[in-house]
Amino acid sequence: MSVTATTTVNFSNQIQRRLADAERKPLRRFQTDALSFITSKWVGWKYKGRPPTAPRNVSLAKWKGKIQTTEADSIGMTISNDAKSWDTGAPYVGAVERRRGEGSYADRLIGEVTDTLWPIAVEQMTAAIVAELARPSKPQRLRPTGGGPSVTAAPLIL
């Protein structure tokens, strides 16, 4: 069983566009922090019953994050791990437990990330969006769509 968790936030009430670079920065930082947190805890496994020639730390290298910022109503990140077993080729990360009967360790770590790191990232993204909305921007040259003269659009300042 593979592990995939997606966490999103809806900013459509604040913006109706893609995030600017400054607004994506907290999300990229969250991705780095989340993957660092998970991989720092995903160590110390005992390979009981596994032959010495079988690969080690395969699942550690398979933790991935993917940022989603194209739509304002579903900005977020997906954390996944699709490591396959050395002998059967089946995904196994979702079934890994630190102690028998304790439940999925991957689910526990992802839960800690969403409970502790995600609220901070949302707060930082909100502040970045507010700062970006308040920042004056340069006029942009619009491409002519027909035979008329070209037009320069300036930001509307209220």
C-alpha cells in the first residue's frame, strides 16, 4: 500500500489568479520542511529476516512532494511514497509500523506535519498574498488582438 496525502487551502475569496512567486515561497518552504521532518524520522529500521543483499533505505529515498498552485481554490501540496517491496514488488509504506499494532507510521508522520507545519505555511501564504495585493505593480503592455492600436494597462489604485 502506497502513501499519499494531499493538504489544500482555499484562497479564492482573496485572489482569482495563480500565486505569484513571493506567495509560493512559503509553500516551497513547507514542502522542504515537511519532507525533511518525515525523512529525519524515517530511519532506524530493523531489517529482520531480510537477506544482507536486499536493498536498504529504499522507502527513505522515495518520499516526494508536489506543489499545486494553479487554482486559487485548491492551493496545496501532496506528499507521497510509492516504494515497492524488494521481494514482491508491492507498495508497502502505508503498512509499516514502529511497533506491532501501533498503526501506520507514515500516517502518523503525515498527521504531525499537517497539524504542526501546515497551519504555519497557510498563515505565511496569507501574509504573502496580502503583501502582494498591496504592492503596486508596473503597467503591462497588452498584445493587440485586432487591427486597433496597442494599449497599455495600468494597475487600478483605489
